[in-house]
Amino acid sequence: MAAAAAASAVATPSLILGPAKRITGLGRSTANVSTGPAQRLRPNRRCFILAKYLFAINTPLSSGSLLTTPPPQSRYPHIASRQIQTIVAEPRMPRLSLGNINPHVVEAKYAVRGELAVKSEEYRARLRNGDNSLPFSEVISANIGNPQQLDQKPITFFRQVLSILEYPKLLDNEKVLLDGLGYKPDVLERAKFLLKNLGSVGAYSASAGVPAIKESIAKFLERRDGFPADPAHIYLSAGASSGVNTLLHILTADPTSGILVPIPQYPLYTASLSVLNARCVPYYLDEAANWGTSLETIKEAYNKAKSEGTDVRAIVIINPGNPTGASLPESDIRSVLQFAAEEQLVVLADEVYQTNVFVGKFHSFRQVLLTLQKENPGDIYDGVELASLHSISKGMVGECGHRGGYFDLIGFDKEVEAQIYKFVSIMLCAPVIGQCLVELMVNPPVKGDPSYPLYKEEYDAIFEGLRKRATALYAAFKDMEGVECGEPQGSMYLFPTIHVSPRAAEAAKEEGRTPDEFYCMRLLEATGVCVVPGSGFGQREGSLHFRTTFLAPGTEWVSSIKKFHREFMDKYR
């Protein structure tokens, strides 16, 4: 017993100091000094205070002993002269907790990279580490439009130019580039043009972007729309998402500010509005009409929000649609612009999928607005404020990781635009290498250029590959019990409706999930295919969907979805 007590005394020493006092300087924390009876201080993560004190006074503790007086050689004479009582270290709690950080960030939801995406990455890590216990051999990230993660190859012309921009000394050996590495003369010319105008991709550019790149975008807009563009109203951004963030910051003045957002929608908009403590005003797309835009539905949502005290300031249009893939006809765009003109709404046209159109033709909001202004001079259309966004992340470019995009403004007040400039200046500038990719996207090789044949071959192969995979996935959904899906029209996604049994809905409820979340989780666990439940994008009450990309190569993963669905339906009949 005595031996045990002695051992305990060594393991958990007690210190006794005189009058109650807060002691500082013994470590990174403070300690309370108690006048009560001597107590043993149990080890915890703050006990380094005691260890430091004991070390400082250089006093070994013999078995069963109790330190009563520090020796004269103490490095803390102001303490050494005092009687000893108990030091009790107070554990320090983290300054930040879920309860005291920005509540608007906590409330924001972004399902595209939510629980399912996190779990899919855990599975990917397990597979990479040799785990053979999973019922699949690879993870298919069909939850996000990330083309090059899913084996889309970069365009050769783009990457060759970038290689020189990143390492300009390659131009010291032009013969090697041309004869040995297959570079074409127009690759070198473009790289020289960009280097002349930006200096180094490692340096900041002007806040709104490299002027020469803005001029290239303006020329592209004129070729595309048939109307000239002013580089002064073009802003380079770190992908379209950064542009959306900038514009929403400018648009939302207070908690009553509201933005009309299509449902289903890309959750960037609802998440950003949540962080800004502004109001999302949802308007539902018409699934029966291939997810078309219904003007009556928009008006209903607008009027309802206004009656509830919302200051509705803008309308978001995603064309082609995400997650729906719908491509709007010109008549729908005209209707939206007329409504925006009548109600003085700013129009945010998210057009990042403009080259991903399989059915019909892409019509830009800019082209339609300028046509309306030309057809109706001096009419209400002259006052419409339009922001159009584009990006290198989608289409046949697929350079998500390089973070490049732009937005173009029409009709904005000079003073407001000055504030937009100030906002982008706070962020210094968009990534310069991403800006260069924007220039390459809007100004690619054309017929007659040395790089054109390979560029066209690669571009067309990517486009046809996407269309074939979209068609194959659509055909698979048509064969699946309880699944309805519209014909793919564009973008990179399908958004099928699913119908599950009451038993499946009850099983979902027991897990605290919605039925579509439950279905998508079971799909991931069984097949390694990660999709996003429709609830993450918004959907009509009582309906269930999920969004999947058709970017992944091959058809095996499509077959695994069909097999899983059949077994899921059988299990929960």
C-alpha cells in the first residue's frame, strides 16, 4: 500500500503555495492558486505548467515526498520565497466553436461537395491504400463537373502555350520545340504575344485583368453576338463562381434583398445568398417542358416575395441549365428580358455551358438584349442591366483547376461599376495563368493556323464523347423502373426523377435522410458511383431526383447503376 502511494505521489505531484493568487509566467497558460487544502493535480493537457515549474526549480521529487519549499536556486525567486499551496491548471477552450462563428456560413449548404463527396474520397483513399474489401474497384465522381478528373484530355494547343508561359526560357530553343516536341509556330507566336502583354504569369495583373486579354474577350463577344463589346466593362475572375460572388456582394444591400433563382439550381447561388444573409426567391423550372423557363412561374414567385417585404433586385438564369441541362430557346430569353425591363431587375446570365449544346442552338442573353435594343430604340430595354458569365471550367476546355473566367457588364451605372472594380481590386486579381487560358478559349486556332487540325480533332472528339455518353446514360435511365429522364440537351448533366417505395422512404427516415439522399448513399456504397441528391439543388415538394454528370469514360459504371437500381427496388418493395 505504501509503495503504491509513493508511486502515485511521483506520477501526480501536488504543489502547495501560499495565499490565493493567479500565477503567470509558468507556461503558455495561467494557473489558479488555491488557499484550500492540498490536492493532487491529475495530469491533463495543461500539466506542462507544473512540469515547467518543477524543472525550473530543479527539485527532484523522491518517492512519496511533497514539495514544501522551493530551494534558493529557484529561477522564480518571487515564487520561491512563499509558502506552497495547490496550483490548479484551467483547461483552455478553443476561442472558436460552431456556436460563435458566422452563423450564415454554418447555415449555408453546398451539396455538390457534401457528405456523399466526402465519403467518396474516403473510399478512394482506401482503394489507393490497397483495401480490397469494398464491392467496387474505383470511385466514379459523377457528382461534380470536373472533366479532367474523369479523363477528359486537355487541349494540346492550350497546354503547349501554357508550358512556355510558365517557363519562357523554352523559347531559347525554338528548334527543339518545333522539330523535337511537335510545337507549331502559332503556339510560339501566341506565347510571345501573351508574354509581351503580361510580363510574367507569376506577377499580379491589373485588378480587372490583363488589358490585352480583355480585348481578346471583346473581339470574341463581337464575333459570337454580332455586336461590339467594350473591354472596359469586362472583368476577369477566378472562374465564374468568383464572378457570381462579386456580383452578389454588390447586389445584396441588406437582409431584405432578394434574388430570383431557378429551382433546381446550382447551389452556389443559394449558398452564397445564405452567407450574405440575403433572400433566395425560388422560381421553379418546368420539368414537363424539358426544364424550360415559365414566365408565369417567375411572376408568381416575384409577386409573392414582394408581398412578403422582399426587395427583389435581380434574376439568375443558368443557360444551358445546371443541373437540368436545358438550353433555352430565344423566345424564353426575350420573355425574361422583357420582364426584367418592366420590373427593373438586374439579369445574371450564367452561360458557362454555352458550348455544351446537343439539341438546338445556344442563344446568349447579351445577343438577345442588344437585338431587342436595336429593334426597340429608346424603349425599356435600354435600361436593362445584364451581367453575363463564362468560364474555362466547362465545355471542351475543362480546365477547372486553373480557375479562369470573366463577366461582361451592360447597362450598369458608372458609380456602381466603380464599386465592382473596387471589390475585385480587394482580391488583387484573377489567377494570371487562368486569364491566359480564357484568352486561348475565346481565341483558339482557326482554319489555316498550323495548330487548327489537331485542335479541331481534339475538340470534336471531346464533344462527341460527351454526347455519346449522355445518350447512353439517358437510355439506361429509360430502362430503369420508376425513373424518368428528359432527353439530354446540353451542359454535362442529367437530372432524372426517381420514385421509391414507402418502405424505402421509411428506411431513409430512420437514418435521418431524405429518400433521395438515402438512395444516393446506397448507390455510392454499392457501386462507388457518387451522384448528388436532388434536394441539394432544390425540387418540388414530393418529387425526388439526383444529378449525375456523363463525363466518366466507358459504360461499366452505367451498368453498375442499373444493377444497383434493380436490387434497390427489389429490396424495398
